[in-house]
Amino acid sequence: MIDAIFVALQLVLAVIGVYQFTFSLFGLYRKKKKEHFPTTKSFAVLVAAHNEEQVVGALMENLKKLDYPQELYDVFVICDNCTDSTADIVRAHGMNACERTNPNLRGKGYAIEWMLKELWNMPREYDAIVMFDADNLAAPNFLSEMNDDLSGGARVIQGYIDTKNPEDSWITAAYGISYWYINRLWQLSRHNLNMANFLGGTGMCFETKLLKEMGWGATSLVEDLEFTMRSVQNNVYPKFNYDAKVFDEKPLTFKASSRQRLRWMQGHFTVARRYFFPLLWQSIKERSLVKFDLALYGVNVYIVLLTFLMTATMWVDMAFFGGPNIVNIYGYLPFWLSFVAIFANISTFFVAMALEKVTYKKVYQYLILFPIYLLSWYPITVYAFFTQNNKTWSHTEHTRVVRMEEVVQSKQV
């Protein structure tokens, strides 16, 4: 019985792996034709900030220089439980500092929910809401791209999340590689197939009418994934805009990265428990590949956990019990096939970097340490499983002041 269960689970994981690899192939190309519309949409740009005095000024300067009519967008910085000079810096740049104090309901999701209620009570109505983090930088064409997608019928849009500091350390390089891969071979592939994309926490745009209809309601540790699930349940499929780039600061150290990723995985377990089976059942009833695909993405955290546990079990069996004593599919497959599978998965990261024309020299040097970053997801996921009921939001400190001019220059070197 144990052997049968083990083989069955391995087969399921293998099928999922082939499924995801096949989907990634559709990100190898980009659709060239794109319709442009007159700049008519108005935007409320929300910036979530908690003690961000070191980086928020650079973002304020950046948002003033967007290539979009200034009368069509206003910036609102949510100064959430701030104890530093974030609000003063925002006001000094002529932007709206909206101060919120609630030590009991901490976190980005709660801050956004509060800000939207404040926004609905303001006299001006906006066509859409754009969300950034305080450490971000937005490409000059960001709002123009959002205007085009909204005018074309999109209701929820995710921009291209790039890294503004990929050469700072081996950890920031690992984040950069991961995001280039995600943007190109996960997001773009689904965009090309007219599937639902998933939100990434920043660089997001929402039609105001939709937010008023649905409400925000995303207050978990991964509010982006939670809102993605709710949108697709309501037959609203988030779209991906490859040309609307937002540059995000990544943690400099392994410790800070582990803390951030632990929070993500804890939140992913919560969202998977809440939405996987309802979305899976919907996909079966409606014969919807889109909903099945997103359900599978939502439960990916359990897939990572299961992969680690099964691999660890096989290694323990061989190392301490003279195994293999547990039947596994690898015993029935050609020896070379496992190497082909490993090579195919590793090569996707190199392919993504080549397609994205990555020129950062240090990133290529740091590639030797990238496997450590990938393997570290396993213990983090295991620990997150046992601590998933911990809903305490942890703040990632941002200190890297980079301006758009520096980003452009570094990408050209």
C-alpha cells in the first residue's frame, strides 16, 4: 500500500512538472501587435509604506516624472503605523500622506483596505487604482500602459516586476533571476495563451468599479495571491503587461530573504487551504483550464512541501536502511531520463535570462550560488507549514536608494 501511494504521488508530481514546463514554452515569444488608446483614464496611485523614510523620497521623485498627464493621477502614500519621518518626506514632495494608526491590524492588506475606504469618501472619483510599494521605481510609461489595457477592457492588470538592485549581493541576484524567469516563462506564457495571470504584490492596477463591486477583502500575508483567487472565482482574469515595468528592492542578506519568504509561504498555505478546492471544483464543473491552472498555482506550496518530504524519505531510506526499500518510479525509468529532466528545469532559468537580455556581469558570477537559493525554499516551506497559523506581519527593511537614471544606466552597461 505504501509503495502504491508513493508511486502514485510521484506520478502526479511528474505530470505537474511536465505540465508547467510545457506552459513555459509559450513564453519563448512575444506578441508584437498592441493597440494604443488616448490617455483618458484617471488613476489614484496608492503607495504602501511603513517606516520608509530612506527610500520613499526617491519614489516620490520618480512618480512626478511619469510620462502621463499629471492632472490625471494623484499619489496617496499610506503611512501605516509609521514612527519615522515618512509622512513629512511625502508632504515635502507635494504628495498626499495618509496616516493610519492601528497596531492590532498590521500589514499591507489591512492598510490598503483602510485606504480604499478613505478614497471612496473623497470627492474625486478615479477610473482605476494603481498600487506600488515604497521601495519601488516605476518606468515612465507605466500609467500609459495601464491606460491602454484598461481602455482595451482589462479590469485587473499586473505589471512586469523587475529588480532595481540585482548586483548588490548573491541574494538580490537570485531574486533577479527568479523574477526574470517568472515574468517571461510564467506570466508571459499565460498572457500569450489568454489565461489568468497572478498578481505580484506591487505594480498592480485595478478598475475602480471592480474594487467597489468586490471589495478588497485581501488581508492575509499574501494579499496579492488572495485577490487573484477571488478575481478568478468571479470570472475576472488578471492580465499581464510586459511593457509596464516596476523595479522592486530585494533583500540584501540571506537572513532577511528567509524571513520574507517565510512570510510568503505562511500566507500561501492559508490561501491554498481557503481557495484550492473551491477553485478546483469550479474548474471541473465549468471545464475551465484557466481556473484549474490557477488552482494548481495556489496549491504549489503543498507541491513543494510534498516534493521535499518524498525526496528526503528516499535519501533517508538509502542512507540508513540500506534501501531502496520503497518502490519509486525512477526504478522503472531509464537512468538518463532523470538527468534530462533536471537539465530541462535548470536550463529554463538560463533561457529566461537570455530572452530578457540580462547584461549584469555580477549576476552571472553569482549564478554559482543560485542552487543554494533554490534549495533553501524547501526548509523554509517546511517551517512555514508548521507555523502557518502565525499571522504576524513582518516588515522588510528597505535601505537601497536607487533612482531610475541609475537603473537605466546599469542595464545598459
